[in-house]
Amino acid sequence: MLNKTQVRQVLDIVADMFPHAQCELIHSNPFELLIAVVLSAQSTDQTVNKVTRDLFKKYKKPEDYLQVPLEELENDIKRIGLWRNKAKNIRKLCEKIVYEYGGEVPREHEELTKLPGVGRKTANVVVSNAFGVPAIAVDTHVERVSKRLGICRWKDTPLEVEKTLMKKVPREEWTLTHHRLIFLGRYHCKSQNPKCESCPLLDLCREGKKRMKVK
């Protein structure tokens, strides 16, 4: 695994590669971000943004989602995978926000995870992007590049990857690192056909060295 000095090198290189990395889910407030992140599970941000472009014009606040039949909401998000379950969860989390949180998205991580369809990763995205609380959300991209680089162990669970990153990355850099690692995995170190041959991280990457047969 990479030592602290090597992890620092990785962070600096990735910062140079993706200086403008940020959340790519289009939203204008915490509630829209929450809905977008719930919809993004097993779907691309690009697809979610196409759906929410119309969805957020129709539904402005939690109460709006409760005023239409479930079937109508299902139809509104039908282009997204797992749309039936997501529609049910959106309805349930809106009920909880309206009746238990006064219509406002809770700001605390623990409270967010009490909402239907909201797990640790989703809560991390919301607290960091909507409320400025440092957090590292481990999605498939973050997990993949962290393991390929050797920041974490291959057998680590997403939670273990998160805890390792929290130890090795300065707290004030958690949110930015989350975005930069996502960009690295989404646009460079892809699941299939990673760009190892042109990667500035090759000398530090255990998986890249294997692929390129570099000693």
C-alpha cells in the first residue's frame, strides 16, 4: 500500500489533472441535490440530469411529490434504472422530511441516513456539497481508483475504503479529493480500458504497473 508521502503525491497529481472537479449533478438547493443523488444509484449523472431538468420544474418542494399518484412519479423518472423503488423511496423520504423535519432537508449525517433510500454514500454527498461539511463519499469510481493505486486493500469494503481515505487525506481536502477521484475514475482510470499508457500516476500505481508491465 502507498505510504503517506506517496498518497500526498497522488493527491497533488490528481489535483493537477482535475483542478475543476465538482459535483456534476445539476441542482439549486439541498433538496434537489438529495433527490438527484437518490436517483443516481446505478445510473449516470448525465442520465439523471436529463430527467431532473423536467422533474425539478414540476416538483419544487417535498410536498409536491406527495400531491401526485405514485404512478405519475414513476412515469416521470422511468428513464432511470430501478425507477419503481426510487419512486417509492422518494415519496417516503419526502413524507419524513415534511412531517419530521419541517419540510427542510436535515443537515446532520445521522439524520440523513434515517431517510428512506439514503445510505452513507448519499448522506456524505449531501452534507459535503449542500452544507459544506467535509466528507468522502465512496462510489464505484472512488473505490476502484483507490484500490488500483494501492491507497486501500483490494479486499476492503466501501466503508473501509472511506475510513482509510479519511486517515490518509487531510480533512480539509476530503470533499475535493472525493470529486477528483470520481473524475479520475470516470474520465481516465475507467473500469474498462483505463488510460495507463498516458497516466501521470503510473509510477505510483500498482495496477497500472502490472498492466503496462513496468517494474
